[in-house]
Amino acid sequence: MCYKMNYEIIKEYVQVLKEKYGFNGLLHFTDFSNLMGIFEKGCLHSRKYCLENNIKVIKTEFVYNNLQI
């Protein structure tokens, strides 16, 4: 399994969200062309990790232009 270095902190935060708000989990959107790579790797990598390791990532302009969080 591939985990971010701070996944324990994220896991604890998600647990708080579950308890406080009935949070059921994260939602991830991806371009269909990214799916095979995700299935082959067995996990999602951060964009930074992908860029540093020459893993092809399809940029979806809609996400970058309209859903900036």
C-alpha cells in the first residue's frame, strides 16, 4: 500500500469528521485516462510525487480553473 508520510494525521482528522459530522469518506475525481495507472499502482500518488517520478498525470483544466480549494 502507498501512504503519504502524514497519513496518520489525515486518518485522525477523518475520524473526527466522521464523529462530528457523519462524514463517510473522501471523494476523488480523475480523468478516465488516469484510471489504469491508479489500478496498476494500487493507490493514488500526490501530484508532486508523480511529477518528481515522471509519472504521467492528465491535467483537467476544469478542476484547476473552477474548483480551486
